[in-house]
Amino acid sequence: MLLTVSGPPGSGKSTTAEGLADAFGLEHVSGGDIFRELAAERDLTPLEFNKLAEEDGQIDRVLDRRLREIAVERDDLVLESRLAGWLAGEHANFRIWLDAPLDVRAARIADREGKSVEQAGTETRARAGSEAQRYDEYYGIDIGDLTIYDLTINTARWSTDGIIDMLATAIEDYDPEADEGKQPITDVSYDF
């Protein structure tokens, strides 16, 4: 089984992906972990690598190519990244999008990174605009198009355990034989 968990910063992707991996005995592969591996391969810190990525579009493409290869070649995992649902495409059994209002996400990021909520909100808003533009430019992906996802959840409405329980129930109750609504990924160019 291949599950994807996607969403903007502060939406709870990592926590939810880890919880689903534990619930179903699956491996958890994080886009953030892959990013840190790529940085280490170049003997850079993640912060140094992130600054380099802002200037070099190939870094995004290398990360996305790795995530796509994992989705195509492997099974029994939860793949987590902003684009995981798009990159896994038809290989995913279940694609999940998590979100929360910006003020909630900013507060979570501020708490996690030790910065003000205002700063986290400003940075998160700017990052979202930059990423949306790059995803469209690189691959023709409209990150705001949520029609490819099987479930979208506002993570500000439930506890972490409640969200994982809800998703586990949906995944356990899923019957591929009765599935009439799997959304294919079309009009995307995986130009890595």
C-alpha cells in the first residue's frame, strides 16, 4: 500500500504521516528527510542547501525526481511531501491533503522554530507563493487543485490522534473494487 500525505507547511504532514506509518506498519519517507540527505551529499547544512535551492531550480527537480522514483518503485510506505500526491500519481492507493488556516499553521511553525507568529506567517505566505509558481513552471501543477486527493482535512478541527483515527478508518474501509472515483493525474510534465 502506498499512501501520500501532502499539505502546506505547518499542516501536520510529518506527524500524520508518522502516525499512519505506525498504524499500518509502513515505512515513512519524508521529502524533508530526502532534502537533508541531498544536502549531506553536497556537504552542506540544510539551511545552506535551502539557500542554494532558491537560486538553483535543479535542486527542486532532483528532490522531486527522487520522490517520484520512490513512489514508482516501492510499496508499503507513507510518502510525505508537499507534492507527494502529485508525484506518486496513479501509483498511490490513497492521497491525503492536510491543511489548516494560515494563523494556525503560523503558530505551529513559530512554536517549532522559535520565532514570532507574525514572522512565521509572513514567511509561510511568501513560501507558498514561491512554491506555487515553481510547481506550475516546472511541471504544470496547480498546487491549489485538490481534486486529485481522496481526503482533505482541516487539521485545526481535530486532535492529532483524531485525525490519524479518522484516516485509518477511511483507509481500512476502502474497497478498491467499489472505487469509482480515483482521480488520475493528467496534464503534468515530470520534467526532472
